[in-house]
Amino acid sequence: MSCFLSEHISDEKFEKGTRALREYILTIDDVYSTHVLLKFNTHLLTHVPQSVKNFGALWASSTFSYEHYNGMLAKMFRSSQAVPLQICKNYTRFIGLQGKLLKLVQQNNISPCVGELLTSLSCGKTSHLAVRDGDLVLMGAAQPILLNVVFQNVVETFLYARIENDGNNVMSYKRFIYKISLYHVRDNQSLDVRLNCAAQLNDLSFLSITHMLKVLPRMVDARPHYVILGNKLIGTGEPLYINRTLQISSESFVSVVGDSDICAAYHPESTRKKCILTFSPTSPRRFLCYPLVNVLERD
């Protein structure tokens, strides 16, 4: 699937992905030791190569956005009577309330709870609360933060400067966009399905993002500093799967990494790819880290 999700698919990559997918389908019963996975969806995988050949990479025909809005519409009616009317009324109220809250935001007359309500009503689309600086967009309401001694030392060492760590000059954000990739910090409570709080850096190492910080400078006219703070994820170097006949190794699309207490700071420009983490079945302190193979998909 990594091949079929790529931004560019060569003939060689297409054939390699086709062989790998066929091998997976034929051996799924042996790999998982169960017949439960042998369902219709597994059969549909056999049609993926032809679909890619007909319509292009899988991300080009994703239906996630449509499914998301279907879920929104499904919450706008409560009974089976006059469903279109219920949806129209509730949508009108939704937009009206969102507009009134937006006016409060523009007047800088909001409390944290109002900001959270607006974020919720926006279904995650908080462009009106965003801070933009070049390729970086900080999403949602900023939260003042008082850094502990370790975090403060890491940030000051990284910036080669002292910071005013008094709870007013360092702001924290739960989500941010760099270029067109959306990142989350680790304690974001909305991450109940998967952990997309990791990034692959330009040096090919991995970082679990704990904070996205906007550090206000001591000098009034100076520009703020934007700092990604996190814990290093240490690669174990062990492959999950190797097929020498097909010349396929899992190392080309997933890495086994271990959590660590090593705190590090980086500029947003140091990020190379967004990553998805899943828990390793062998150890609670290990993860399977999947760098996204393209930057065209959306959360």
C-alpha cells in the first residue's frame, strides 16, 4: 500500500507493490493464524492495482472527506420525520452560533471556554484562530505555559538565549501546520484513534512532539521564535518483515522505535515527514512508526 499511496509511482514500484499485495493476501491466513480476516474487504484488495492503473494513486480518489461530512449531517436530525427540514434548521442554527462566536473572537473578547466551543463548532477548522508565519500555521487558541526546568533549559540552549518563563511569554498550541502537513502534540485529547504526534526529521531521526511553542522575545520589535519540543524516538533497527524473493523489507516504510526521556527542540523547518505511531505488540515502550509516503492526504 505504501507504493500505491506514493506521489509518484514508477512501473517498477507498481509491479513491486502488486507482488507484495498478492503475497500478503495469499499468506494472510498463515500470518495471523485466523480465518476472521478472510472477508470481502480482503478480496477488494485484489482490485487495488487495477484501480491505481485506471485512476491513479489511492489518495487521488479518497472518500474520507465525504464520509466526514456525512457524519456531520447525521448528527443534525433526531427523528425520522421531516429529515431535510431538521437538517436545514439545525445547520442554520449552527452557522448562526458560529458567526456570533467568531465576532467575539475578532473583538478579542473571549474566555478559554468560548474559544474551545468555537473550535468544537468549527469541527477542527480553526483558521480564524490561526497564527500564520510563512509556511507555519498555529491552530486553535494559544495557551500560556510555564515551562519546567528541563524544558526551559532545552529551549534556551536551542535558541542560544534566555527566555522570560513567567507564564506570559511562552504560548503553547495543540496543532500546527507546516507547509501542508498537519501535526498534533502528544497530549491532544482528540487523538483517540491513532497517534499522529510524531515527525521524521531532516536527519531521518524521529521525534514525539509534546509541545508547539511560540516564544515571545525580550526585545519588543523582535520576531517571535517557534519551537517544536518533544522526546526523541530511538530506532531499534529491527525489521518487521523481510521477503528476499520479492526483495521487500518493512524498513522501507515502517520503523520500530522506542520511547525515551531525551528532550529535544527543533525549528519547524527541521521536520521532513509527518508520521503515524501504533503501539508495538511486543512492548508498551515501543511503537511502529510510519512516515506518510505523501503530503497530499488530510486528517
